[in-house]
Amino acid sequence: MLLSPSLKTQPSAPLPRWRRVLVAMLRGFYFRRLRVIGEVPSSQRPRLVLCSHRNGAIDGYIVLAAFPLAQFLLSVQLLRHFLLRLMFTGIPVIREKDRKRYGIRRSTSASPIEAACVHLRAGGTLVTFPEGSSEWGPHPLPYQAGGARIVRLLLEEGVNLDVIPAGLFYTRPDGFRSTVEILIGPSVHLPAPEPEEHPRAWERRIHAALAEALDAVSVNCPDQRTFEQVERLALTETVVSDKGKHSSYAQRFLFWQERVRHNPESLPDVASPTQAPHAFWRWPFLAAFYLLSSPVLLAALYAGRKADGRNTVTFFRMAGGLAAALLWLPVLLILTAFFPLPVAIAVIIASIGWFLC
């Protein structure tokens, strides 16, 4: 799956329909609600999407809800196994330690910066995660300079592009049937070069502009305690508002985050909201769902325990669940051939249970 040297002058193709359908199925099965907050700029120009990195490789699945034809810069580790190649694709970023670990020669892989520029020159949409790695923490990890390098190179060539910041907000990063939102910010105003300015100095100013725009739509609290307070406040207000009109968790999070920046002592202390117990009439449907999908759910639960942090639990669960589903679905099809009516009834009841989760 690595880009060969011949691909250095060819744009990456948009994601094929079958992969977009697979992403939508996995994303829709796991998360209860996904919202896109803000407007995706409609433009015929190339688009570089800068996205916050909160929940491991699954962040890419969320971004695709807003930019379904986008390609990605992604770690080569996600292309080293058949199951992972089924779940992910994109322009591989190969670090020096990856070359040593996997024995990858420089001559057999394209520069990710060059491949990204080729894709954008052709008018494509490219998603990049400037933090390089995800972490469920109070603020972003240091932003890498690759995005600014791509922008500077294209602007030098006279290529006009839109740079769009996007922040990801999970009510629970490891919560099955939880809510996730992607907040789209306004296109970044890119600074023009100053007379006789060195290209790297211009690139640093571009990097600062990109960082400021991404910070404005991202989780960026001063410390862990404040982060947890803001998280509870935003979730409490969203749950209360959802009893009436819908409220954006991301926008409420940013509201309280901005408030604490101006007045650190202004945050009220609230308890985490608790979910009301399911009504009695729901239990038969929920039981049918958990029973029918038990091989998939148990595999996902087991795989999730292998995660090395809260921000990778969902990725491990999806990978484990997908592997189990590839084995369990043929069994269901065989059972359907012999017992069509009972299996159909069980699937309908279980589907209602999944919706009620």
C-alpha cells in the first residue's frame, strides 16, 4: 500500500464508494449521534483540512462525515495489515523509526509532502492531523510544520487553496453509542510573503496562522482539572437542552473554555450527568440486540482491553468488531437460508434494540 515513485506525479484518487460505505457503517454502528457543526466551505479550489487529533485513527472516520471524498496523510502503521488496510487508506507518512522497523527504503516511497502537494494541485481535498499523534488530554500536542510547508509550497506556485480548521469533540471517546461532533471553522486567512522575506520565515508565519485557527476550534484548556470541569459543564448543558431543542456539545465546550481563559475562577462545579435507566419496555429489544450481536460485541470488548490509552479504545474495538463481523455475518446468512422467518424477526427486534441503545 506504499506509494511507489511513479505515484509522485499522480494525484491520489478519492475514496472509493465501497470504502465510504464501510466507514459509514462502522461509524454509524458505534456512535449514536454524529453532528457536523458549521458550514463546509463550498469551493472549486483545493482544500486542506487541518483537524484536531483526539481519538486515534477513528478521527479520520469522523472527518469523512463532513468531507466524504477527502484523502488523508496517515501513519504507515495503519497500512501494514490486511484488516487495517480494509479500514484505512491514504498517503503514508513514514518516519525514520518506521523505516528501521519495517525495512522501508527511501527509494520505494514518496515524500508525503510531495504527494500531498500533487493531490492538492489536482484540486483534491486532503485531511491532515498537525499534532501527528492523538491524546485524550486538556490541550493539543505540539503542531508539526508539515501543513505549513504544504501551504507555502503551493502558494509559491500560485495555487490558490482553502485551508479549513476542524475540531473534534467526543462526549466519551471510548463510549459505545455516544455522541461526537466535528466543528468546522472559517477558512484560514493565509499571510502573504513580505518583500525579501526568507521562505522559511514566511512558512513560520503560515504555521502560526494555522495553529491559531486550529486552536480556536479545538479542546485547549490550561490543565486537566479545568478540562474535566469544562467537559462536565458542556455535557450537562447538552443533555438538558436535548430534552427540548438540540444544543451543540462542541459550542458549549468552547463557550466555557473561552470563559475560563478570561476568568479562571468563573467555572461552576457540577457533577457528571447520569443517564436515566432504560424503561422496562426497552429491555426485550436491548436483550435481542446484545444476544444477536454478542460475537461482535465480545470481540470488540476484548480488543478494546488491548488499547494503550483511552484515546485508542474505540479504534481497537472497531478493528476487533470488524474482524468478528466478517466471520459472524456469513453464519447469519446461512441461518437465514434455513430459518428465514425467525432470523428476520430476530434481526428486526435487534435493530430496534441497537437504535434504543
